[in-house]
Amino acid sequence: MDAILLQILNGLDKGSAYALIALGLTLIFGTLGVVNFAHGALFMIGAFCAVTVSRILTVSRTIIDDTQKDFLGNPLKVEVPYVHDWFGQATGDVIIDWAVPLSIFFAIPVMICVGVIMERGLIKHFYHRPHADQILVTFGLAIVLQEIIKFYYGANPIPTPAPSAFTGSFDFGAMFGFEPNTIIYPYWRLVYFAFAAVIIGAVFAFLQFTTFGMVVRAGMADRETVGLLGINIDKRFTIMFGLAAAVAGLAGVMYTPINSPNYHMGMDFLVLSFVVVVVGGMGSLPGAVLAGFLLGILESFASMRQVIEIIPGINQVIIYLVAIIILLTRPRGLMGRKGVMEE
Amino acid sequence: MLGLQKKDASLLLLVFALTMLAPFILNPFPEGSGWAQFNAGYPDLMQRFVIFGIFAIGFNILFGLTGYLSFGHAAFLGVGSYSAVWMFKLLSMNVIPAIALAVITSGLFALLIGFISLRRSGIYFSILTLAFAQMSFALAYSVLTPITGGETGLQLALDDPRILDSVSAAAGGNIPVPSLFGIEMRDSSEWSVGSWVFTFNNGYYFAAFIMLCSFYLSIRIFRSPFGLMLRAVKSNQQRLNYTGLNTRPYTLAAFVISGMYAGLAGGLMAAMDPLAGAERMFWTASGEVVLMTILGGVGTLIGPVLGAGMIKYMENILSKINSDILHTWFAFLPDGLEDFIVTIIYPFIGKGWHLTLGLLFMMVVIFLPGGLVEGGQKIAKLFKRGKKDDDGAKAADATTPAE
């Protein structure tokens, strides 16, 4: 029982990342009908927003501290971040420590800008081109974006730690009456899951309970009619694209402590997220979220030792295998609408 | 000639001449000069030109004719490589059986994957092929290590059986090299004229010969009723279905043929350098052949070969340029301007060549859906029309006074 619970928990953080990226992909596909291969790059840009913020916060000046000596007996040079000067030592340290959560506030406007520029500058011209062309041009864009990041940040992963309050693990099982030390779970993964749940909830609430969201949903169902009613649906869809980019970017920001960001992390996630979207059903938002968590948990179950002993290598292929089976038996995915991209 | 129309025959002849004279054409700059780094006439790169040319020609038969965008074609390349290396290990160092097995196994593999993937079309087909290729990659890396060599890749060893080769060949203590009835693939002869050095590599000419054969075959496929059928699938599959035709056998045949082309390329790769690794099956490798085909011109005969050549040239030549070389180029400019220009160009060359490739690719997809070939045709048309317009203008000039 505890082993099963542990695997479910392990699957949650990866599942959250899949679900968030797939949610953004589906938003874009559902609204604009565009297959966005550059979505992984947006995830990656989000992660590098966190890197940028933590770098900006640690910008420092060098002072010579006469009270301390280095091993040669010279006065020690000490790097003092500017935040120390502005907010004092203690507050400054806390700010630097919390760089990753703070980058959320930086990432949201940046990602919305990136998304809107992308849509207005490039994707707009591809609405009426075939899906293959959309895939190709966004694939090219993904290459360009990741090369730009590589040029400025280098090719190596950049470790970005979580706030010290959330580093380390805790005995999750003991809280629920299991044997102590059977279910140890890192704090940050739980934070990531909670964060993903909040974001997903916020997106759904936004679509469900605001007028803007209602118009967008109407546009997803029948774009032409909404346009005929005198609503500028293009503008709203552009904003939705920015929102989808922000969701992917936030997923990236919060993922940095789990996996040090490097320039090709987006591509690695993209392939899997597409599989997730297809399993969930093209254009279905709940399907994307459900499939994301489902596949994340399935993946972690498949990497259990007992399972690998029975079917070796299953942990490597389980997601693809599930995708193939779903695509062949239930063409519109788990929760896809009838008739949407069923060909 | 050879059952081709006149236009195709001259295209084939042109490609024939270009590949045969490649050691000269690709080596236009004398050794030791500043431009020598742009020489691409060394065996390793020339082999890659033709091998990836074959790969792209095959991909074009599927994507260019039927419009099915496969994102998992590298899997067949990898399977071809593995089977060729196994043939080297077990049977003989002769390249013919190795390549034959590579083509056959990749064909069978393509039959299996195609049979399943072709039940869907559009984006789903792309995802399915991608999923299959990623599965093959993951399996080759982990569970199939006894067959594929896992992370180290599949390599030849001294104590491989090689039942057809004589024992004395291996007795020398060296691992034998792939050969064609005794002609070693890696051997080259050199011919120096003045300060030019031209290298004629056996492996290159072997691969080039196979490339010409597969190019010829692809022309025949393009012009055959079968090719017309595939084009019909691309333009309107529904209509074909309404007329009572089952398109599946046609698309499956195209998929298998293009998989066999990929296997052939993989086998040739192993023949040039007898090792195979799983990274050849990674999905970025599949993405590369997509880039090649689109860049050159999808659905055209010569386009994929051009695209393959261009990408491989950029990968090997453009990536070698570093900032020092740039500084020597622009040394004639005033210092400030020189630094400025070098800073601007630097991100696009050297390690950043992928950026250039990505931008170029996007430009092609946006403005030139027909690729470089369409670009060439447009330029040619521009010149022709320019002439015509001149004539028209003269005629107009001539008539106006009479009014």
C-alpha cells in the first residue's frame, strides 16, 4: 500500500509538469487551431526566467574586508550583493533564497509578451496553412529560441536551488499513519504539485467564470459566429496564446529546482507533452490535465523494481506504448470531443 | 535514356557529373590559403553528403509525395546501421551483404510501424511515428543492450566469428575494415595539382554510386503511375476513398520504400565507419532529415539532396569558424567597426550554426514553401520575365508613335 502511494506521489511532480505544458498546448490548439511545436521552448524560457532573476538578485559589488584575511594574509575580497545594501543583510538573504518563487512575478509579464509577440509576429500568418506547415515553422522557431538561450547562458545545466525552507525531504507517510520512513518525499515536489493544481484551477476558473473566458469558450466552439456577433475574437485568442505561454513558462520556473535548466529541456518535455495531448484528446482541456497526471503516475509505476523485473525496459516506453494503444483504439483520445481532429 | 523523359535524364546526368567530380568541385581553394577551410572535399564529409542525400531522397518519397510527415524516420536509419554492423560481425566484412541486410530489416521494421501508424493521418501520424522512434531509441539504449551495445554503441571486435572471411585476415591482430571484394572503403588516393590536393575515396565513390541508383529509382517512382497515386493521396485522400480506392496499400508501400532508403543510408554509414549507436535514432535525428527535405524543396527530385548537402556543409564548415577567423576577415575595417561586425556575426557561426539553420529553415517555411528549388526557379523566372518585359516595353515604344 505504501509503495503504491509512494509511486503515485512520485508521478505527481512529473505529471504536473506534463499537465501544465499539455494544458497550454491544448489552449493554443483549441483556440487558434495551431499545433505549436515551440511550446517546449516556452517552458524552457520560463525556466531561464528563474535563472535570470536569481542572477539579477545576486549582482554584487566587491569590497575589501580588512577584518578578514585570506590564506595569503591579504585582506579578503568579499562579494556583497546589492540587495544587501538596499534591504539589509537579513532581508537580502531571504530575497536571494526565494529567487525561484519570486521569479514568478518576473516570468508572467515576460511570458505573456513572448507569447503575444510570437502569435502576432509569426503564428498569425499560419492559420490557413496546413498543420504540417505549422509544425515545421514552430519547430524551426523552437530551434532558434533554444539556440538564443544557449548563446547567452551556455550549454551546461545551471543549478537553481529551491528556497532553503523547501529543500530536503520529509516523512510524508508518518503524517498519515503509515510506518515512519517508508514514504519520504521532497518538499519542493509537493510545492510543485500544489502550484500546478492552483494554476490549473485558475485557468479553468478563468475560462468558466469570467465573461472573457465565456467568449473564448464560445470562440473555441464556433469562431465564425462569435466573430459575426461583433466580438473581436482574434484579439482574445492572442491573449489566450499569451496566457498559454505564461502557463508553460510558470511550469518551467517552478521546475528549475527539480531539474537544473539547460537549453534543450524544452524539447525533451515537448515530445512527451504532445503524447499527453494526444492521449487526452486534441482540444480537450480536462483531457490534457487528466492525461498528464495519468501518464506521469503510470511512468513512475513502470519504474518500480518489481515491474521492471517482469517486463524489462517498460519504464522507458510506457508513455509511448499507452499513446499508441489509445490512438489506435480510441482515436479522439480519452476526453476528446467528437469530430475534432479525428482523422 | 533509361526510360526517362529528356528533362529527367539531363537532371540525372547533371547529378551524376556533380557526384563524380565532387572531389574537384568541393575543393576549389588551394591548400594553405585562407579559404581552404571552406573546402568540403574531404572523404568523411563527402560520404555524409551522399549518405544523407539518400536518407532525404527516401524521406521525400513519403513526405513529398503523400504528405505524411513522419517524425520518426531516424529509427530506420538506426536499424539499418545496427543490422549492417551485425553482418560485419557475423558474416563477412564485405559491404554487400551488410547493406542488403540493412535494407531488408529496415524494410520489415517500416512495414510493422507503417502498418500501425498509417491507420491515422495528419498530426496523429507524426506523433505515432515519433512515439515509435522514441521507443526504439529508449529500448536500444536500455533493454536491448545485448543487441545494440547500449550507450557505447555496437562495435566490431577481434574475436567476432565472420564465418565467410578467411581466418588469416583476422590473424594480423587488427580489426578488419569494411571492403567491397577487397577494395577497402576507407582507402583513398590523392592527386595533387599545384597546391590543390584532391582526394578520391573508395567509400565515397561506392556510396555515390548507390546514391545515383537510388536517385534514379526515385525519379522512376515520381514519374510512375504509383507516384501519381501517391500525389493523389496528398491532394485529396477523401476523394480517392469515395471513388472506391483503398489508399492504405499505396501509402504503406511509400512508407516501406522510404524506410528502406533510410535503412540503406544507415547501412552505408556503418560501411564507412563500422559502428552504430542509439543516438542515430533520437528524434532530433529525425528532425534533421525533415529540415533537409524542407530546406531543399519538398516534393522535388533534386531538392532533398541539395538540402542534405547544405545542412551537412553548414554543420561541418560553418561550425568551424571561430571569432579569431572572423577578426582576420574583417581586419581591413577600422577597429571599432571590426569588433562591432564580429560581435554581430559571431552568434550565427561556430557553435551557433544551429541558429542560422533554424532561421534559414523558418524563412524557407514562411516565404518559400517549395524550398531552395522553388527559390532557384523563381530567380530563373525573374530573369526570363525581365527579358520578356523588355521586349514588351520595346514593342510598346514602337507602337506609341504610330497612334
